[in-house]
Amino acid sequence: MRSYRVGHVAGIPIEINVSLLLFAPILAWLLSRPQQIGLYSGLIESLSGTPVDADALTTGVRPAFLGIVAAVGLFASVLVHELGHAWVARRYDIPIARITLWIFGGIASLERIPREWDREFRIAIVGPLVSLGLGLACYGLVVLLPGEVPALVFLVGWLAIMNVSLALFNLLPAFPMDGGRILRALLSRSRSRSYADATRIAARVGRWMAIWLAVLGVLAFNPVLILVALFVYGAAATESRTVMLDELLHGVTAADLMRELNAVPAEESVAELLTRMLHERRTGYPVADERGRIVGVVTLDRLRGVREVERDAVLVEDVMRRGVARVEATTPAFDVLGAFGDRGRAGSSSNTTASRPGPSRARTSRGR
């Protein structure tokens, strides 16, 4: 689903996924139900000793107010959790592409995952530690708050419970939770075990954990837990495949995957290009301007949208895709795949051009 950028924190783009926009009102409604307010009020009172008047919280517009503020507070806590990851990653000079808040929490998109076990361990463990610290801070505040402000006691106490729960849940040894990365870091600490082997073991543990969560969700008639289990299972498999692909492409560069293609002039007509495609049996070309600079990519699919009577008048520059990702010929092949993925997530062309120095010749990758 599409994500929307809402701002920056310490230079890191913050995005909100559509799934969160759809889920947040539902979460707010669930939290505003009197049964939920009564349940958490009793739990907060038993844990902190601070009295919470649940009856006062379920009158008028207070339930709706509590639900909205609690939902916003939860995802603010998730954002702080992800910022903890980003802070440690930056200490190791690892750029952060974005932080995305979505239905299952948050994702800090690191430009790369460090292969050094101690660095990955520290980046992963800091998230649960931040959540645990937030939970303990909220608990300490609840103990100090007077019972005459039940709404404030309830909200702070609820955030204390949620942050501690978030820390514990993220420690489960399953990708993409922090516990899965912690497990991989500890497994790869052994010199006799490669990073790929550690990933396979951690991913296998994650899949079994997902199966256990799914069974638990079925027995408890909890559809949310079943969805989480499906997500965890898929994420564990994806992580394993990604690392295996990285190992397979180790030492391979974009130049090893490219084929020589002459760029077509931007001022060439669609009719001329279609004739050239038919003669050369190709379905795509890089497009160059009058100076020989690559300015876009044109494919057969784009040309098909031009009516036959207009093909002599319409130029290639009118139908080409602009804003293509660019990589150097020496770029590692795995990073090239990452460039493809970034372009797709941005909602624009997923074509990538790789070029060598030269006046009018370009290379393009073979495919995704």
C-alpha cells in the first residue's frame, strides 16, 4: 500500500502507510469501548496502586477521547522505538532511508544491514530497550499521579502496558521483529557459521514461531493474531531469500548483468522506433537527448498507447518514462536490485539505467 510522507525527525523521513490510516480509527474505537476501559483500568490500578475511576471514564465523550489519544500515543511510541534503531545505525554510518508507520507497527528502512554480529545486535536490541524504558517511565509517572485525574492516569498507564508489551513482543525470535535479528546476530557470532547459515536458522525459527502464533490465534478466535502470524511467516521467508540472493550475487556488478544497447534519440518518431524494434527484436531502449545524456526509457508498452495515425507526429520524448534510477557499472548487483525496488515503492518507473562514461551509448539491466 502507498505511504505518505508527513515530516522529518532528525533528517529522517517519516511516512504513514495507508494501512495505518485505515486501522487507526478501528483501534481508537476498540479502545473506547467500556469493556476495554474497565479491563485496563483494573489492570493499571492493580499494578500501580493508583485508583482509576472506570465509571467516570465511560461517560459522555470521554471514551472517544481516550480511544483517539491512546491510539495516537501508541504509534508515537512505535515511532520512538524505530528512532532508537535509527540512532544506533547512524552511529555506524548506516543511512536511514525512511521510517514507515503501518498497521503492524513501524519499519526503519536501513540502507544496509551490517554483517558484523555486534553491530546488528546493538541496532536490533536498542528498539526493545527504548520501548521498555518508555514503559517504565510511564509506570513511574502513573505511581506519582493523583487518582483525581483518572483520564490522565488511564492514558499513561495504558501506554506503560503497551510499551512493555511492545518490547516483549519484539523480542520474539522471528523476522521482522527485533528478536529475529538478535538471534541471527548471536548465531553469526560463531566463526564456524556463515551469515547466510545464521539467517537460514533464524528464518526457520521465525517460521515455526509464526505457525505457533497462527495456532494460538485460531484457538483464541483472534483474527489479528492470525494476520500477524501470516505476516511473520512471509517476512521470515523473504529475509532468508534476500540474504541468499545477496550471497549468490556476491562479487557480481551491474556491468556483469548488462547487455549493450544503443540509445535512441529523444526526437525520433514513434513510427521510426517501432520499425527499429521490429527489426532488432527488442522491446525497450534507453533514450538520449541531443548531448547523448540518458533522459529516460521507452518500452513497447508505452508505444502501444499511441494511435497508429499519430505515430509519425509523436516523438519518443513524449511517451518515454522519465526519472529512472541510475547506477554505475561498478555498482554491486544486489544494490541494483535495491534500486529497482526503491523506484517501485516510490510509485514511478522501476527501470534502472547503468552507464559507463561515453558520449551516446548506454547500458540497461536485463530485467527485474
